[in-house]
Amino acid sequence: MSQNGVGVDLETSLGYLLKEASSALRAAMEAVLRPLGMSVTHYSCLELLAQRPGLSNSELARGAFVTRQTMNVLLQNLEREGYVTRPAEAPVGKALPTRLTPSGRRSLEEATVAVRSVELRMLAGMTETERSAALRILRSMVHSLRDGSDGAPLQERRKA
Amino acid sequence: MSQNGVGVDLETSLGYLLKEASSALRAAMEAVLRPLGMSVTHYSCLELLAQRPGLSNSELARGAFVTRQTMNVLLQNLEREGYVTRPAEAPVGKALPTRLTPSGRRSLEEATVAVRSVELRMLAGMTETERSAALRILRSMVHSLRDGSDGAPLQERRKA
DNA sequence: TGACTCATGTCAGGATTCTGACATAGGTTG
DNA sequence: CAACCTATGTCAGAATCCTGACATGAGTCA
């Protein structure tokens, strides 16, 4: 179907490859999480809470790369199903610190082994040197993209 | 807000970093495409058609990492607005080869310079060696993820 | 030839996510 | 203190995308 022999520079674009890799990772994670009745955002939320207990709704949203509205409905579901708990009143400000329940922790453990297998498969065939190089390169990309996304292109940034 | 001093291994996870980088890239692309009234999928479709004229709806969908239903409604819009053309009848099979109109090509040119600036910003601070390493590593990830996503975990695969 | 399988285009319905908006809490600055 | 700004939680509506389904065309194989 439609000779791909043209072979243009789509495969040499780092942006396209980044999207392709991210898409493949998401698909693989969805495949292993589906049997557990869990979505990727679902899992991300639980994993974030396990590693940083007491995160607020907005912080979880930033960590899972969704809007705080989306995270809010997810948290409401998780709370109703007994996987997380939030205090009825904010101890300070308006932020409600969220925590995993024992049930949530058990649910997460199942998912963690599934997701870890995906990450191990992704890293298969890469040397330790390549893995650390990948870490450094991806961090560089994130940093460069965030730098100029809001106005000043290449300016020193003050405070943080 | 919520001391991040805990510092767990979220920042050392290649999967998380991959998602973070992809999310940052998408946000940056949306930011520069919005003034042109164009979405990322919109642009991806036009770019694919420029590099591989005559792609079908399903092929475009795979190239842009969306379902063919999603790409179909996008193509219908683009066709109505005069950016692409599709024959009324399929020359062979059911696939309708899609092509850019001159109007579509002009629209794409604007977007291309905007997107290229984002990609250049993303690559800023990386050496040529690092860029080729990134290409190789990302390709490896995609390949490893796709390999075991459908059944056989670590088996030899026959005929491609 | 006929049955089977696969890919494609398309329609309809539902699920997910986002955009817009509002009220409130806390910090900052005059 | 008062005005302002930022961040947060939450509600409502809209946009986006996907899942399910159907009919059709082409290739495969007995």
C-alpha cells in the first residue's frame, strides 16, 4: 500500500520520534493496565501519591500532565472507591493533601509490577551508558522547551 | 507548597521523562500553532501529506498516532476548507489517496517555520553526537516496545 | 469458484479531557 | 491596613478522541 520508498526525513526528526516513542509507551502501558481496570492517568496518580504522599490535586495534575479539573474528577472517583483519602477541610490554604489508603496501596502494587515490565522491555537492548545518556538528553530537551515557552527566549531566569 | 525535598526516583525514570518531554513538546507546538489556527494533529496531517503525497486516511491516522475515525473527520474538514483533495472514487480498493492543494501547501509552509523553530529550540544545547545518540536510542525504545506488545514476549519473530 | 481473512471508509454513541468561569485562601506590596 | 496577585478547588459546557459497528473491496486458499 502506497509505496513508502520515498523515504523522507520524517524518521530523522527528533520531534516525530519523540512523539512516536511516547505513543508506543502509552499504548504498551494501556495494554498491561487494562486487565487491571486501570488507565494510565489512574496509575500515574497512584504512583505519584506513593512517592510523594500528601500532594494536592493541582500538584498531582502537574505531575501527571493533565489539567487540575481532569485530576479532580479522577480523585473524586478514587476517593469514592476507597483508594485515596482527602481531609474534609484544608489544613492550610485551600489545598487538600491526598494520601493512599491501604487498598490504594495494594492496587498500586499490582500495577507497578506490570508497568515495570513495560519499562524493562523498553530499556532492553540499551547499555547502561545509553540509558544515562537518554536521561541527560531528555532532561535537556525538557529544559530547552520550557525555557522559551513563555516569552523571553534566551534570557537569564530570576528566582527558580 | 508541599516540600519536594523527598526526591524519589521519579526523575530517574526514563518512562516518566519520555512522557514529560513529549508533553513539553506538544505544549510548545500548540503554543506556536495556535496563532495560525492550527492544531498539532492538523499540522501533522499536512506535513505527512507534503512528505508522502497520496497517503490514505488510515495511513495518515497511523502516521499521526490517532485512530482512522479521528483522522477521517479531520480530513473532511480540511477537504471542505480546500486544503486537501480526495477523489470521489477509489482508484483501487477503498483507499482514497489524499493530496495537498496549493492552498494547503501555503498553509503548511507557515506552520512549518513555526514548528521548526520549536524543534530548533528543543535541540539547543545538544551536540551533534548527542542528537544522533538520541535518534538511535529513541528508535531502540520504539522497536523494543512494539516487539512484545502483541503476544510473544521474547520470541524470534518470523517474517518481519 | 466460494469461503475466509484483512484493510479501508464511514456512521453513531459514549468516554475522556479541556476551556471558561467563579469563589476563596494566602502572600506581597504600597 | 487595603489592594493586588497568585494558587487552589470546583462546577458547567464544549471540544476532542475513542470504541463499537457495518458495508465494501482485495487478496488467499482450499
